[in-house]
Amino acid sequence: MHAIPAARLGDDVRVRMRGTQVPNAPANPARSSDAMNEVTVQAGETLRAAMRRALTLAERGPANDPNPQVGCVLLGPDGHIVAEGWHRGAGTPHAEVDALSQLPAAWRGRERELVAVVTLEPCNHTGRTGPCAVALAEAGIGTVVYAASDPGDASSGGADTLREAGVTVASGLLEDEALALLRPWLDRQSSSAHDVVECIRRDSGTAYSPAHSVFTRSRPRPHVTVKWAQTLDGRAAAADGSSQWITGVDARGDVHRRRAEADAILVGTGTLLTDNPALTARSETGGLLVPPAEQPIPVVLGRREIPASANLYQHPALVAHGLDAPLQFAGDDLVAHLEALHDRGVRRLFVEGGPTVASSFIAADLVDEVLIYIAPALLGGPRLALGDLGIDSMPGIKRLRIIHFAQLGADLLVKAAIEDHHQNDGGH
């Protein structure tokens, strides 16, 4: 059967699933004899939400197992999850096989309409269990989307096996987050860092700088997202320090949805004392967006005492996680603080901590992605969104790789990864 070329997923890429006619969809000569038509699903919020669900499932697996933590969800043509699975450790079914085993009877015989969303490239070898790539192909799954490529010499190549079986394959969706989850396992692998990075680059054909940072830092830490809101001229507050609200309701709603995806949320004592934030993930009506146990744990960075009247003491995640108070770190060793959070089970940290805190994480090269909410407004004055990054001259500039743009009401969201400065080539 004709092999389908690889696709590299970005926010504007479309993944095709069989089952429903798409107006003006071009015919695929390789599938001209296929009675099934095709429906397109934007690789936007639906697929990202599915991958984040798969990452959440992956975390249920043992962290110190010889095998990686992997999650998988199966999406129907309408984008809804119809089955899901995760790997429970060496010798147990892999995530893809586990998900296939949970497929409802109504979907048996309709597997070609499904999209498998997997956190790691389906394996291609037989160990205690069979190859997942073969299991997906034999089940008839029509499309496979995965986050990170398998770096193993024996286990890699699953994507090629799937393509040879006529399965549509795409990679790179939320790759940064998947690599952050996989970091401890990757560090345990016997392959050299250079060999592993080259394997992860394989599908993209370009240097992938976040992977470099995975292997140059051996101490475990969460995936770190730094968020800030600013005016078009780069100000985070007025001259008197007031900042509510720079952005509109649509942007703030997006922030709350992203808070809900995090395990912990961090602010500095400056922001805490100035704004007395709640740091909960709330809906438009003011209620909790997710249950207390799924709310991000509040974390405070700085030596100043948290006032007894602080709203953080009422944070619903505290009771849900058996805490009497927000977690607090002095801020003198960010690497150690992140490792401590990782040891507590925090895999995704959302940093909202004001210019000083945001700048300190960025300057320390401890940030996986930034979320910048830009309001079409001007403030002027001294209250910049970012402070000193320790950059004295242009060779030290921190360049961004844009991952996603979005218009949120009147505001603009820019989601970007910070390029590894070791990879800079002295370009414009």
C-alpha cells in the first residue's frame, strides 16, 4: 500500500480522518479505491486537548520504570475521545494497546475513522509485548499523531512502519511538554545525548533546541510556562503599579483555562502583596473551572512572609492536597526549587509571578515556553513586563520560536519557546 508522507504538526496543520465528506477536499490518488471519504480536524484546541489528556494519562504510569510513561487517546471523527489508555510498567500492555482494548463495541470495525493521539512515537520492536506500531496498523487505525520521537535504537521506527501500512502519521504536537515528562526516562537511557537528540530531530529535519536543554540538565524539573500580560509598548502596569486589567475578558478566560492544565502556579511575594491574587482556575461565572484536586497548587517565591489575610490560604487545592499553606521557596536556587516541586509530583508549572520572577526564570534558562498576552494599548513609564535578563550585548539575545498566535477579543496571544542560545548561528 502507498506510504503516506510524514507531517510535522503545527497549529495550522490539518490531520485528516476518514468518515465524513469534506467540501472541496482534494482527492487522494493513493486512496482513490477507498470507499471512505475524509474529514479534516484542525490541529488546534481539539488535538492539543487530546494530547494533554494523553500526557495526564501517561503520568499515571510508574516514573522510575525501565519503560517510559506513555499515554494514548483515540479520537472519533467529531473530535471526542472514544477510548484511552496508558502504560502501567514493564511487562504490561503499552498505552496504544491498552487504549485499543478499551474501544467500545460500537467502534469495532470503524477503526479507520479514528485518530490515535500518543505522547511517544509508537514502538517498533518486540520485547515482553509486541510492537505498538503493528498493533495500531493491524487494528486499522487511520491516523496517528504523536508528540516526541522514540530515541531507542531498537524501538524507534514505528512511524515508518505505520506509514508503510498506509496510516497517516504526524508528529511534534506538544513535543516540549512530552519531552519534559520523559526527561527522567531519557536521562536513564544508555544512548549518548548527541545520539538521542539526533533521533528526536529525525522527523522535523531541523535542529530542535528544546531537546538540547533536556539533556544538558540532568536534574528533574517540571515543564515551566511563564505567562505575562503587557501593552503593545511592553508595559505590565501603570506608573503607580496598577495593572487590572491590561487585557480583556477573552484573554483572561484563556489564562484560566491554561491554569487548569497546570499542576502548580507560582507568583513572587511582590505580586502577592500588591494584588493578593486567588490563583485559582475559574470559569466565566466565577466558579471553579476544575475540581479542587485538579486546581493548581499555589507556590510563592520570595523570603517575605505570606500575610495571614492572603487569599491563597483559601485556595481549594490546599485541602485537596493535604496542605496547610501555599508552598514557599526563598528564590535563591531556582533549580533546587523546581526539583523539589518535581519531587512533589508537579509536572507542569505555570509562572505568573510578575516581571522580577519571570525574568529570573528566563535568565536562568529554566523556561520551556512563554505565553504573552498583548493588549492594543500604550502605557509608557517604567513598569516593564520583563526586567533584567543578564544580557549585556546582542550575542546573548534570547530569540523565540513562535509556536502559536491567537486573537482573543481585542488582544493577541503569542505562545513561543525560547531558543537555546547555544544553537544561535549569528543570523539577523
